[in-house]
Amino acid sequence: MIDITALTRTYGGLRAVDDVTFSARPGRVTGFLGPNGAGKSTTMRVMVGLTPPTSGSATVLGRRHADLPNPGREVGVLLDASAQHAGRTGRETLKVAARTMGLPMSTVDDMLDTVSLTPKEAERRVKNYSLGMRQRLGIATALLGDPEVLILDEPANGLDPAGIRWMRDLLRGFANKGGTVLLSSHLLHEIEVIADDLVVIGQGRIVAQGTKDELLASAGTIVRAGDLIELGRALTGSGIHVVALGDDGYRAEAAPELVGKVAHAAGVPLHELRAADGAGLEEMFLELTAETSREGAAA
Amino acid sequence: MTNATIDRSVDRAPIPRATPSPIPFTRILWVELTKMFNTRSGLWLMVSIGLTALTATGAVILFASDSELTYDNFGAAIGFPMVVLLPVVAILSVTSEWSQRSGLTTFTLVPQRGRVIGGKLTVAVLVGAVSIVVALGIGALGNVVGSAIAGVDTVWDISMNQALSIVLANVLQLLIGFMLGVLIRNSAGALVAYFVYNFVLSTLAMLLATSQDWFRDLQPWVDFNFAQGALFDGGLTASEWAHLGTSGLIWLVAPLAVGLAMVMRSEVK
């Protein structure tokens, strides 16, 4: 369980994290989604006490991270796979973590096995690791203490497709056993397949949050027709907000049933009518973050 | 956010677990000691300290004249590389957490940074003290062997008092390294600062003292290197202790306090 309440962190005049409130619940994977520089990493650093908040609070399992007696046994953290001593071998890196948490050294070998780092790879220095291997080592460090909560910042970076699949199964299994998973990404597709809940952040502010199903439903309906003007007039007339999709369709913010009914009543033949689902979520993501993203209204 | 969709998670709520016991400080000490030497740089620093100590002993036996085969010379030959290189170990043990960014893991696993830094400090002081005792031991061995080879009397010219002063000098050097590490928190920067601090500053102070009368009287009170020099000559007089204390306050204690305050507050990125 992670609870973030009215969290703000400023750097000079910049509000990197601005009044953020959300929770990540046990048994669920919570996706923390936002473009680069949206405040995801800062929020996560505050959660684990590496960055002091300007105001607001962050608790893990009901306590501030700094108040946990042996944090590694309760919260597994991977903030940056590159942040490991380059001159230490993978095995030594894990041994240091295991020793700090007071774990038997046998857990190191078990964990190397879990993340599929071979004994030979484990003897190499981290300097010679690929990003994917560092990512596996970082995940191993996070999982080592058999924690209840996982906080992972962009854990899929640098993993190959098989690795991404492996991680997805791992996190799903972790959540199914009752664990809390918070993982961040700037890639919607990556998060969409694994997350149960979504928190979307842009320029330090939360722009949307809810279960994935809810957000998918709110993404609306894709509707295409020959007579777009008439369709637009009918939908708007029924109080349904529409957004143009190319030059032959709309994304309507209503359920497909309602959109179909309105079109039928208006006598407009449709070419396509379907729930927006993933495509809609992506568009919503771009739209929500458009004013906050570097590319401006790229959507 | 409605609760309708989270119901399925409720019956999977985790079984309550026992709260893990806190991390004891002895474990932090042990971890920090391991971390000093299980990196490539740590390993090679230790190897080079060992090699230079051996080379130095050998060199004294080979090249020193019979009258120079004294314990003092053996001790100095072995001690010097240690006095120079061990502070580097102390510097890297602090700065690597930032430069190598391993602090992200270290300070996440032990959020009380004071405990980690305190552990590093304790380990640095212990390593410094132990290694100089080892140096004196190797020196004693070299002294016995060297004088036997040369066929001269073995000269024991380091008093207990002097030995303790040398240990203190070595520990002070380690603390200087530690202080610079905490203050600068960047490996390259702290290493450069360490050599400037020890070799450039002392030369400048010496030049200043030879050319300026007013500084000559002031120097023992404000020049930490100068004040430490007395330690290698044996027991300190009361005024020499006062010099060491005053200059140490300026050059070691004050910057260390600033550095520690910064470490406690700064962001770890």
C-alpha cells in the first residue's frame, strides 16, 4: 500500500510535483504514466526518502519510508538501473544488499536465478553489463528482501521483448500474491497490458486516475461516417462532446450504444462504430498531456 | 474513483507479516567495510598499498646505509604510502555513493543517512589505525631482517609515544580524506582537492612563512599540515597540541560539519 497525499516538490520556482494525491493498492499493479519530465521520478524519490518533499506526505505500508525498521524487507525499490557501482560485480552488488537487509547469502543465488543472470554473468563487473542486464540486477535487488511493495521506475527500459514479457509475468504474479506494485513508464502500451490502475501525470499534476477499465470506458467511442458534418451536429446536439479523428471520423465521449442511437435517429449511415479502448486511451493520454508535453499539441 | 472494481483485490489482501527487526549498526559497519574493498578501485588500492609497503621495505634493506637501518626509517618507508593512499580509500567510500550513484540503493535500504555516513567514518578510522599498526609490524620485521643481513645492531628508535602519534597522524589524514569526500561528494573533485590540500597548500604556506614575518608566527595555529608535522617527531608539547587543535578546527572540523549538514539534506539522484 502506497499513499501519496497532497505531495508538492518545488525546485526554485519550478513545481516539479504539484499537489499530487493517489494510492497504490495491494493486489494490484498501478501504472504511473506521464511524458518525460512530468514528475514521475521525483514523486518516486520522495516516496523512498531520497528527496525531501516541499509539502505533503508519502507513506508506504502506513509509515514514512524512513520510519521502516528495515526498508528493504518491506519495500523493493528500483529507481535507476544505471545507478549501481560500475566496479562491483553483479553478485557482490546483491551480496551487499543482502547483507544490509540481514538475509542469508543463499538468497543471492536464488535471486540471480530468478532474474536469469547466469553465474558467469554475475561474476562480471556491472560496468560490462548491458542496460537489460542492469535492469535485471536492479530488479533482483528490489525483490531480494521479499518485500510487500514494489516501486519501479521505468523497469522495462532496455529489456528485450522476451524480457518485457518476463517482467510483466513477474509483476503480475507479485500482485496476485497480494503485493502492491507501482511502476512508472512514459509508454502507454507498456503499462496498458499490465496495469490494473492508472495514474496519469503531466507537468507535475495528476491529469487522470482510476482503474484501467474506467479510463478505457471514459475514452469513448470511435465513430466514422460519410456525412461527418451531420453526424457531428447530431452528436453535439445530444450533448456528446466529439473530437475529430482524421477527416472521416470522431472520437465521441459516450458509450457506443448511445452514439449508435443518436446516429440512427439522425439518419446518418455509419461506416464504423466501436469502443475506443486502447487507441482511445492513447489519444486521451496525448490529449491530457498535450498542453504539458514538450511537443505541444502533437496529438 | 469507485470501489466497485477493486473488490476482487480485497480477498487477496496480503497476510499480515511480522515487522522486520531494525538494522543494527554493527551490520552497517560490516557492510561499509566490505564495500570499501569489493570494488575494482578498492581492490587495486589495497594491492598497491601492499606492494608499495613491500617495495619500500626492500628498498630500505637494499639501498640504505648501515647506519640508516633503523626502525624509524623502516616505519617511515612503509607508513608513507599508507598515509597517502588510505585517505583515497576513505574518499572513495563516500564519493562513490554519489559519483557511482550507488547511494540510490544504499540510502533506500538504510534511509538514516547519518548511520551510513557514521559507519563509513568508523570504518575509515579503524582501517587507518589497524593499517598503521600493520605497517609498524612489517617495519619491525624489516628492521630485524635488514639489520641481520647487514650484520649491524637492530636499532629500535620509535618510542611508544611516537608510535601513538604516528597512528593519530594517519587517522587524521583519513579524516581529512573523509571530510573532503563528504564536502565534495564527487570522486574526481575530492581526489584533486585532497592532493591540493596536502601538497599544494603546505607548499604555499611554507613559501608564505619564509617571505612574510607576520605569517611565520601565525602558521602553527592556522596551518594544519604544519601542526601535524610535529606528530611524526614524537610526543607533542602542550602548545603543539593547541596548534593541532586550533588548525584542525579550521581545516577539518568546520568543513566536516558543513559537509555532514549537506549530506543529510541533499537529494540523492
